[in-house]
Amino acid sequence: MLSPWQSFSARFRSAGFSATAAIASLAIILAFALGDYVGQSRNKSPVEQSISKILAKNPTPPKRNVLERAAIEAVLKASGDQWANYFPKESVDELNQSLEGRYSGIGIWLRKNKTGILEVSNVQPNSPAARAGVLVLDALIDINGVGMDGASIATAVAALRGNPNTSLQIGLERNQEQIRLKITRESILNGDVVAYQLAPNIVYIQVSAITGQVASEVAVALNKYSHKGGIVLDLRDNPGGLIEVAVDLTSIFLREAT
């Protein structure tokens, strides 16, 4: 009678080539799988590898796109370019609405000062922010309790936007004083051009932002008010906007090739 080991050996020898081929095939498959895994790891950047490790080992991992956005904003901050910003698709859509002259929010424009702090660059007249008492140069500290230290303009804009009649709380700092305001969002038409007859033959025109219809609105104002004696063009606290509209606006006042 054969022992269990002898029985196993006999069966293995009877299988012959088939068993050997199966083992060889399995080894080849494992080798390819390992090589593919190593290849993918080598092709990942240190940032991608770090994000993957955080997602794999964190018991309550954030979403990958949140980590990717944070990494992009950190790179922009490290570049030292205060004008560089990252806008994800949803923020681009909201920004385009603002530049087209309509959006839902509280009616402020933001910029970064020389120290990198987000501050209010413009408050639209009769907007929710204006009625709540927000002023130009107020530093934006937090939105709904989420700190804005190091946040990009795009991040803050996305947090400020929302459906009409929804509320948010913002923390501001003014002259080293902490201010907290609760503001209800509204559908807002920009109304970025204000014009009136300042004096006989002198027109005053304020342009709050370079949005889609600004050039045509300024042209209408110049046709409406007499300005033989001069034009006061007020661009204070203007955060900028669409470059092509800025060219059209400039062309109203400057000759070609000036």
C-alpha cells in the first residue's frame, strides 16, 4: 500500500507535462502582473503616489478630486505668482456667469493682497453684501466656518456662489476687528456701469468690473450725456475681467495704434 506522499508523487508524475505547464503558466502570469504593477508605480508622480497612499490608509479618506485640487493650489502658491489661480469646471461656469453679467451670490469681487490674504476688491451697489455692510479691503477669513487662509480665489468664489434665497455666514477682518455676517444669496445682475452728468458738459462714468456688456454700456452713456468738457472715468477697485472687452472699452477712448 502506498503512503500519502508516494500516492501524491505518483499522481504528479502521471500528470507529467500538464502539471509542469500549468505551474509555468501561473509563474508567467504572476510575473506579468507584478511587472505591470511595478511599471504603473514607476509611472506615477510623487504627488500621485502620495494621494494614493492617503486614500488607501486613511480610515475616512477625502475624495480624490479634493486632494488633487489641494495639490494644484499648493503648486500655484509655491510658484510665487499671486495672479495664478486654478479654476475647476464648476468654478469656471460660475465665473463665466459673473462675466456675462448674471450670477447668484452676495455681490462681491475678491483679490489677493501682497501678503496672499483674500480681500474684498469691490462691492456691488444694492447687493446683499452691500446691505450687510461688507466694505472694500475687508479681509475674508472664513466662509461657513471653513478657513480661507491659503485658499485660492476660485475656492472662495465657489463657496460664495449658490442657489438664490440660501444663506451663508462669512467671517471678515477690518482694522484688526473680527466681523461675522449672515447673508442671503440673490440672483444678481452686475450693473457694472454707473454714469451721470457730473457738471455741464462733463460726464462721470464708473466701471466696477470688465464684464460682457461694459463697453456697449459705456458707449450708451457717452451718447446720452454731454461730455465736451471732459470725462471722468472711475476704475477704482475694478478687479478686471474679460480682456477682449477691455480692448473694446479702451478703443472707445484711444485712437488705433495709440
